[in-house]
Amino acid sequence: MLDTTLRDGAQGANVSFALQDKIRIALKLDELGVDYIEGGWPYSNPKDYQFFKAMKEYPLARAKLAAFGSTRRKNTRPSQDESLNSIVKADVPVAVIFGKSWTLHVDKVLEATREENLAMISESVEYLREHGMEVIYDAEHFYQGYQEDPEYALATLEAAWRAGARVIVLADTNGGTPPHEVYRITAEVRRRFPNMPLGAHMHNDIGCAVANTLMAVAAGARHVQGTINGIGERTGNADLVQILPSLELKMGLRVLREEAPPVKFAKLREVSRFVYEALGLQPNPYQPYVGEFAFAHKGGVHADAVMKVPRAYEHIDPQLVGNRRVFVVSEMAGGASVVLKAAEVLGLALNKRDEAVRRALEEIKMLEKEGYSFDVAPASAMLILLRHLGLYRERFRILEWRVVTGPAEASYAVVKVLVEGRTMLEAGEGVGPVHAIDVALRKALVGAFPELSDVQLRDYKVILPTAVKSTESVVRVVSEFTDGERIWRTTGVSSNIVMASLMALRDGYDFVLQTNSLNKNNIGR
């Protein structure tokens, strides 16, 4: 397994790693158990050279660091080639170099003879081997090259192999080769060179990078390259987060460590989140295996069936990859979905035929017609259910509020809140009206409910519903909260964006108070 998140992944649009982020990600990848970490291209990026230098202070337990570069330039001896010498200067055990396999590139891009290109490949590999480096050769645009001139494309592989490359990697550099062609061509290379160690490097331009990687492995490749979360140039690279569990759980090939899948793939999920955070990106909730909704069930029939026979709607046990089953409450949900969500979130054992469950579901469906979306804000849905169950006790009520926008970004808010029978009037200042009203509301509540001091607003989104059965324009707000142990989301809908935000904030704090009360009283049903 070669991870190229720090090199090829860094070529993605809006992707930039700080030096310390690169170091931390490398250490996470080593802990995960990958074999190679491609740290960067020292010739093209001074930051990458600094990374290799800095990593001398962080010895890796398992992975080998690799420096990336190209074959020597045309009409240049390897010893005089700056790119090759930058790889040597990086002082790492592994070199990954790419060369041309497609005659189009040889003739029109390099403007070299085909014989010269073969010499560039073999001499570059030999030069790095002479400096004691393990060499992985990436055959750039191999599949396109093979389709146009198979004999020449194969000759480039042979040149690298005979010069001492440890692995020959077949790259679908423009990401346009369909899976059946990847399998056919890889299998033909395997037949032509039965002893040549083959690898796969796929891009995602037609959405097939993961499938192409698996097809290459099925055809005989035993070295895989990819990035965490599939980040990379254009539409990205093959996603190792999807590839690794697929290789082991679907194809029976051992990957990473000799640990049980729930142990090592839980670490994969952790690394996935770590890379998202380093880039300031929100994790993809729909990401296979590790996404928040990877094992989510929304339809009532599905939810009911999955509890009876999990494999009827789940391809694996979510625990094998450190994930969990999620039940979504929405207008599509049935009583089973509501009951299962209540068990998951509230710890309540309910019957899907309860009248209270039916009424709660009716209210949820009615509100979704008005623009609400409870599948992304289940905490608000659970508050509705508690009211219909008679388990809801009002802890506070917002009586009045005012917001004033000041100069620059400053805003000011005043809220009047009824808290346990007492009227509280508090003011807050913040960056924008939502922040200001959140500050004021917290001031009003924390004195009576000190547990709310641990609650933080993690995320806030404003959405314009595309289809609302009303002539009045409304906005939907979704807020995400955490107390350091759990995460929950709430929603509010109004024609006034501040009112919608206040509704979501209210539910966020109310959810903590209601669930804490349930847990304290150990209520079951």
C-alpha cells in the first residue's frame, strides 16, 4: 500500500497542507499501517524538501518514506539531472519516479525519440539504485499508451524492470479508462511478464478510480496507490478509505496490519477524519464504509427489515469498519424508523404502533412539507417525540428577542427567557447576529443549567428549501452541537433567518436538558 495523499492529493484544487499537518498525517498513516508514504516532490516544491528534512526527527515504525520525481530530462545525464538529484538529496529509502508510456507524450510532449525515452527510464532507475534507493516506477498514462501502441508501452515497463525497479505501477493518469479495459490490459501485462510486480495508480475522472483499482488487483496487481478520502488533481484519486476494506472484506486479501477488521479499520476512519480536519473540510457523510450515513436507513420498510435481518439491507456489519447503524427520521420514515431512532438516541424502548409514535410521525411529516428536514437534524425530531410521549418537561421558554447589527461585523442581541419560572433578561455581543443571540441565550441558561457550559456550537448552515408548500419564502437552519462526547443536530425554519437560527439554538440546548433528565430518571417504556 502506497499512500500519496501528501503528494498527489496535494495537487487537488483547494488542497494545501501546512508542514506540521504533513508531519502529523504521515505519523497517522504510519500508525494505520501503510507500507509507503509518498511525501512529496522535492524538486518542484521546497515545502516537500523541508518535510523530508523534518521527518528525520520522527522515525516511522512501519512505513517507508518515498520521494517523488520524474525520469531524467532529455539529453541530460542522470548525475546532472536536478530532479533525480533532489530525490537523492531527500535522503529517504524509496524513490517513486514516473516516465512516459504513451507515444503521444513521447513524440509531442517530450519531443524525444522513442529509443531516447527508453534510455531515460532505464538510466534514471539505475542511477537511483546506485544510490541505494528502492525504486517504484510509475508508468504514466499507461492504459492510453497501451491502447495506441501496446508493444511500445510494454517496452517502457520492461526498461524500468530490467534496470532494477522493485514495482512497476500501471497508471490511469487521465482517469478515463473504464473498469473492463483496466482488467483486460492489466491481465495482458501479467501474461506478458508473469514475474513482474505490478501496481495500480488510478484517477477518478469517470468515477471509476476505486473500481479500477479493484479490477487491477483482480487481474494480478499487488501494489496499490491512492489517497485518503480520494483527494487529488481534477476529480481526485482512488480513495484508500474505500479500497482497503474492499480488498480485505470483499476480496479476501489481507491489508495493513494483522489486526481484526474492527480494530484497523476504525483507525482508517480516524485517519479519514484527520485529513478532512487538516484541510478544513467537512467529512463526506455519504463516503462508503466510514461516512456518517454509510449505514443509514430512512425508509420505514428498510429500517424494520434491517433489525430483523441486518444483511438484508447492509453489505457488512458496520462494526467491522468502526462505524454504526443509523436510523433517519423524515417524511419517508415509518413508525419503525422513529422507534429505532428513539432507542438509539434516547434509550427508549417503544412500540411502533403506539398512538404517540403515530402522532409524532404525523407532525414530522407535516413540518417537512413546510421546509423542515429532520433526517439531518434528528435531535429536533426527538424533542417532538418526547412531547407526544408526555416525557417532555419545559425547562425554559424564549419570550422575546431583539438583534441589532452594529458597525463592521459586530452585532448585539437581547433575549428574555423564562427559566424554571424566573424571567431572565440577558444581552450578548458577537460576530454576526447568530453569534450574538447565542451568547445572550447561553448567558440566560447557564446559571440554571451549568451542564450547558460544556456545550459548543460546532457548525451552522443556512439552506433555502427548494420546494416549500407556501408562497412565503423561508430559510432552514441546521446547527451542530457537541459536549465533547456526543454530537447532535437541530433545525429551525422561518421566513426570518435569525428566528430560524434561534429555533435551532433553542432545540440544541433543550435536547441536552431533556436527554439528561431522561438518563437521570432512567425512564423506560
